[in-house]
Amino acid sequence: MKNERYEKIMNILAERGYASVDSLSKELFVSMPTVRRDLNTMQDLGLVVRSHGGVVQRLSDMDGGPAVFRMGVNPQEKLKLDKAAAKLLRDNCMVFMDESTTTLHIIDQMSAYKNITVVTNNISVLQLAAKYRVPTICLGGETCYDTMSFYGYEAEELITHFGIDIMFYSSSAITPGAWIADYSARANALRRRALQQADMKVFLCDKSKFLKSGAYMLMPLCEADHIITNAKLPDELNTGAARVTIV
């Protein structure tokens, strides 16, 4: 029940930016003390910021946190995941990569292949691809400076014009219900469009993402074609995914 309330609160804040304790109490059909406890817990988790009489959206966390911070989290584990994921690359393919720092260094391995084109909405991906002279198409749109990415209608529309052979992606959480989830609605909106275009969906995550809550559901974990992780999936998450690689 708590996770459901957290998700509803995050959805409300995504729409309005601010909500009072009184309004949340009425909309969630719970007491004001319960709302206050929820908001205090959510603030401790870094999901929201309490304000006088209510709560406001924490934009940097809704977008997954500043990219500079996320790049410094578990860097060695991310490199192991990326090397394993890169084995799925092949000549003459189009690859989509979003703003996830977990997938970024797959690009390091691309020079071993011919005629790979990267499609991305992320400036860090664009910069690293330029280092290796990997042809890259950058989707435009509304700029988020925390993640150095583009979102919105323009990006979501443009991605539909490409046939994606491989999509490498990650997220903030895999929920106890075995759903891939994130704290950014607009990042997930673009991912959904990319997933529709992708022939192969490769999801990367380290064990810190297991059994976590996320405000916005992306897809059931079992719908990924490949899962690359650094630990055995808990029983709750073993739902018949096509292939799991543990590094």
C-alpha cells in the first residue's frame, strides 16, 4: 500500500509540482498524519522535498539525478555490464542508447564493428561516440541539464522514423512485481517509443536496482530480450525472461 501511495504522490507532483498535505489526504483517502509520515519517508529516500504544509517535486531525482553524480556510482560494475552487453553488437546495425550511465561505455567497444550508427537523446553518449568516430544521430527536444538529455514531443516523434536493431537501456528500479520502473516520466515516455522500434531489447542493471520502487512503470521485466546483471535475480524477479547474463 505504501508503494502505491508513493507512486500516486509522484504522479500528482509530476502534474502539479506541489501538493498540500490536506489535498493529498483527500485524494489518497488516508489521514493527514499518514500523509506526513509518507512524505517524510519519501524525503529521506530523496524522492521529494518537504515544504511548509506540503511537498514539492525534486526535479533532479525525477530525472534520475545529475549525470555527474550517477557516473560515479558503481563505475567498475557498470563497465563489466557494458563489456558483456557489447558482445551482442554486430556489423551494420542501428543502436539506441538513452541517458543511462549504466550503458554509456558500450560505445568503447563499438570500434571493433563496422557500420554501427547510434541514435541517442543524450549529450554524453554523443560526446563519447565522437571520440571513437561512431556515426550518431542525436534526437532534439526539451533540454534537461541534470541528465544532459533531450525529451518531449520532438524526441518521441523523431525516434519513430528509425528502425532500431538493438536498444540498450537501464532504469532506476526493478519493482517487487517484476516491472522495470523509473522516477522520470519523460525518460520513460521516450523509452516506450524506442522499445516499439527496437528488434532486440537489452536491459542492463546491477543488483542495487533489485526489488526497489519506482514512480513510473516502463515494462514487465520478462519482456526484455536480454537481461545483463551482476547477481542472480531474486525469485520474485524470475518471471521467464528470454535470457539472463550474470557477470
